[in-house]
Amino acid sequence: MQGKDVLLEVKDLHVHFPVRRGILFKKTVAEVKAVDGISFNVHAGETVGLVGESGCGKTTTGRAILKLIEPTSGSIVYKGQDISGFSQKEMLPLRHEMQMVFQDPYASLNPRMCVMDIVTDPLIEHKVITHSQKEDTARKLLEIVGLDPRYMNRFPHEFSGGQRQRIGIARSLSLNPRFMVCDEPIAALDVSIQAQVINLFQDLQEKMGLAYLFIAHDLSVVRHISDRIAVMYIGKIVETAEKHDLFKNPMHPYTKVLLSSVPTPDPANERRRRRIELVGEIPSPLNKPKGCPFCTRCPNAMDVCKVEEPSMIDVGDGHQVACHLIKR
């Protein structure tokens, strides 16, 4: 995005989880490479969509960026400051600016707290407001996300899924952040509610200048809300491009597979369209194939794909792809 400052820059991020065995599980015998060296950036006021199949490392990436889990290596640069080595205490001042909306709106809300306490608890914790200001603050936050403030004394189980997700969004907005990780925020909602929540995210971005890392597996949703899209496959980003460029000219075989699976509203086009079907299962992050991570399922795999991992190359206009086919 020209004219926009880089708000977040992720460089060669790795998140590995040890697999331990033996007496008291002291011996590390392997590593699950959930995130295996990814790089991307997010500009101020921009939405970057992160897409891929379940288990590819999208959620782990979002949590590592916010230091909810510790990255193994790599750098996370926020507003020019490398925060990858920050302790939880050092991260506290940044919690005002970096927030997360979780996938399951019910599991992310404390069932013993009323809505007023849920949305104002971050402000009390960070000493932004006093207890006497809770009611007025909660009323304003609920109005921002389109909920009736009269319900602030109710508990999460008394709301629908869409209403609970709005409560979670209100809590994330309470500290007036600049950057938000949205971890599949509509996946647990009814289709009729999904559009309302997506529109809410867009309205809030326009009013508050928010930047989003929008994690999803539904490409039609990502296309609607994102400025740029990064495609992820078992811990690796295989293609990144502006959304219009990605949908018009996908280059990586995996991206083509994902786009071919997106349903279209026109039945005639749906019948004419050739859907690419993959053979085989997704390799385990515990035992990744040598070379290109997609080589075991790629219909265009060559010998070099099985022994050499492709590097990310820029094909113009910020469109980057990691595939040996592009070099030939």
C-alpha cells in the first residue's frame, strides 16, 4: 500500500513445538514445525488475509505475533521495534495497541462475568478507567459494535453467537488498538450473521484506522475484506499478492487448488469451471517432505521439487511466489 507506513513486519518467523518422551518427558525426540520461516508485513490501516487449510499454522502465527506463545526464532518488528524477545512484562504497554479476536466467541468469554465486566476488564487492568466509570464506558463500547447497552448486566450464555462475537470485538477495541489479529472470527457463526460481523470489521477499520491480520480458510470472505492475501501451507507462505491480482492470476499450484474450490453464485459457471482435486493427505508438520512442502500433492511436481525447497521470488507489483515452475 503506497503512502502507508509499515506497522508490523514479520521476518523469518519460526514456531516449533518439541515432542518429548522418556521418563518425565525430558528427552526431546522431534519437533513440530508449526510455523517454519515466514515473512510478511502489514501497513497501517491495511487488512492482510492469511489463508490455508486447517493445521497449516495460521492461528499459531497470529498468537506468536502477539506473544501469546513464544516464537522459536525470527523477528517481529512492530512500529520499528523488535518485540520478538520481549517478556510478558515488556509486552504490557503494547497490549493497548495489539489485540486479538478469537475464533470461538463463547470459549473466549468468561461465563462468570457479565458483559459490562468483560468489556471493561482490560481498562481496569491497565488502570485506564476507575470502577465508577465502568457503566458509561461499557455503554459506549457496546454501542460501537451495535449491541443494546441495556444488556450489559447479562452473561455470555444469554446471547447468540453473533452477539457474543460482538462482545469479544468490543473487549478487543476497549484499549483503542492499532493492530488486531482476527482469528477466523466468523467461522463459528451462522451464514446470516457472518456478513454483519464482516461489515462491522470494515466500519471499525474506516472509523478507527485499524490494521488487521485476518486469518480464515474461506477465500470468498478474505477476498471481500482484504487488501493483500498471503497463502499458507504447512508452516510456509507459498504466495502473496494484492487480492485482485491473486484471484485473477494465481501462480502457485496450491493457490490454484484453493481458488478452484471456491463456489460461485452462478450455477452455469460452476458447471463449466474445472475443479482441481488433490490426491493424498496433508503431510504432518512433524515429518515434512524434503524440498517443496507441496510436492507430495502437487499435480505439476518435478524432480527438483522433491529435493530443493523453492525460494520466494517477486514476479512484479508485489506478487511473490515460491515455486520452481515460475523459474522456468
